[in-house]
Amino acid sequence: MKAAANKINKEWHETHPMPRNATLAQRIAWHQEHAKHCHCRPIPAKLLLEINKISR
Ligand SMILES: [Zn+2]
């Protein structure tokens, strides 16, 4: 049996590459979309802090 944790949505990643010199806003937008479609990794805690600052 294989562990099904950290399931990667390869198709989503292929169509949504992270911009090379992404701004903070771009990274936040990318991770928010990413979290909806893929579970390969969580949103970094540092980025979550920034999201909380903005969405207050
Ligand atoms: Zn992913």
C-alpha cells in the first residue's frame, strides 16, 4: 500500500508555474490557488502571515 499524503496535482502545476521573480502579491495569489487545487505542500507560514495582514 502506498501513502496517499501530499498528493500532487501535476496537471495544475504544469499549467500554473510560479513566476521566476514573483512579487509577494503574486506568490500569495499562486499559493491560494495552489491550495485549492493541489496538496503537495502547505502555504508557508511566513506567507500566511502576509495573507492575514492583507485580508483583515
Ligand atoms: Zn502542488
